[in-house]
Amino acid sequence: MRFRGWENWPAADANAESADIVERSDRGGTWYEVRVGYSYLVDGQCYSGNTADSFSTEAEASDYARAMRVGSFIIHYDPKRKSVSRFFA
């Protein structure tokens, strides 16, 4: 799904619920995808979202997954549909 103008959406603190590493490969080689599931609150209502980022080494992916599991991070949510959110590292 493509988001337009998400940079102008309101921000909220999010917490990772999961951060899983998946090894991927094709003819170009192997890479590691970190899939992060997160939750966030808007007006007292809890919502969830997910994001994925790719890394060339398992160590980089592991470091990123570990960092995402600790503390909170900022997401942006659609003010018209609060269940739609975007995270950009």
C-alpha cells in the first residue's frame, strides 16, 4: 500500500509487539528481513500495525530487531482512518 502525505499525519508513540527475522534469497543473493509488529494508542484506543526492513547481514538484522524491541518509536497515523499507520526508520 502506498501512502501519500503520511509525513503530515499526526504522530504517536508505538511499542513493538514482535520483531522477527526472516532469511530471504533469490538469484541475487541472501538478505534478512525484519518484520516488526507494533501497537499504538490514539484517543485512548489501541491500534496495531506492521513494517518490514531489509538488511544484508544477519548481524545487522539482529541488531535492528533487538533495538526495535526496546523502548518506543514514533509512527504516523491517518487522521481519517486511525488504524492505518506508517513507520519510517
